[in-house]
Amino acid sequence: MGLRRAMLLLLMSALLHVVAADAASTTQRIAVIVANDGSWQGIRGKLTVRQLARVYRRQYLLGRDGQRLHPVNLPPEHPLRIAVSRKLYGRDPVAMARFWSEQYFNGISPPHVVDSQEAMLRFIANTPGAIGYIVECKVDKRVRVVLRLKLRVTGSADYCAE
């Protein structure tokens, strides 16, 4: 009887953990952004999630016009980066570390990392070919939205009220 009770308590504890994590998450509208100076010509047609994943994995290095592409990330522990990474790769940023180690030895560097969404806005606005992501409510005239995502984001961060 003791083992059954211990298993039941363990199961209930795990369930409470999942419920608490879900309660701490929100659905956010994520804007994939580029500079608003007209320099972004895209890849091929309208940008898709699959194409965006290829840009971030550095499989697309040049845009349609031959301009070098510069994908930009938030820090690996940032909740928004975790959500985007899960959408693009099906893995957390930490799980991507091995992939980037292998790529680095093949001469391919990982995307540039900035510290905050404001830093993302500034970098994108001032770097030709740069592409990044922020919560949609932070989009301003410096950037243009090329793709919108609706993602479940866990943890506390600089989000928009729904």
C-alpha cells in the first residue's frame, strides 16, 4: 500500500507542476522583423516558417537580391527565444548547442545574439539583411513585419497584455 501511495503522490506532484507551468505561460503574437528601409527582399515569395528556420540554421545565407542574411536571436534563456526555437527546430536553444558546435567547425557561425527586444529593434533597424523577432506590440516604425507567429511563451518577460 505504501508504494501505491508514493506513486500517487508523485503523479499528483508532477500534474501540479505541469498545471503551474501552464499557468505561468501566455500566448503571444510574435513578429518576425526586418529593417523598414526597403532593403529586405526576402528569400522566395512570402516568408514561411520553414524558410525562417532555414535562415536561422544558416542554410539560406543570401537573400533573393544577393544580400547577406543576418539572423538575430535573444539570449538562450530568454522565454521568447525558447518559444521561437521550439517552433523553428522543435528543440530548446540549449539542445541546439551541439548543432552549432558542429556547424562552427564547418565554418558556419550561429546567429548573432542581442540582450533585449529593444536591442533587437536597434540591431535590425541598422543592419542590412538582419532578421529577428519580438513581441508584436513592440513593433515600431524602425522595422517591418515579414511574418507573424502565435506562440505559447513560458516564464516572465517583456510581453504584451492580451
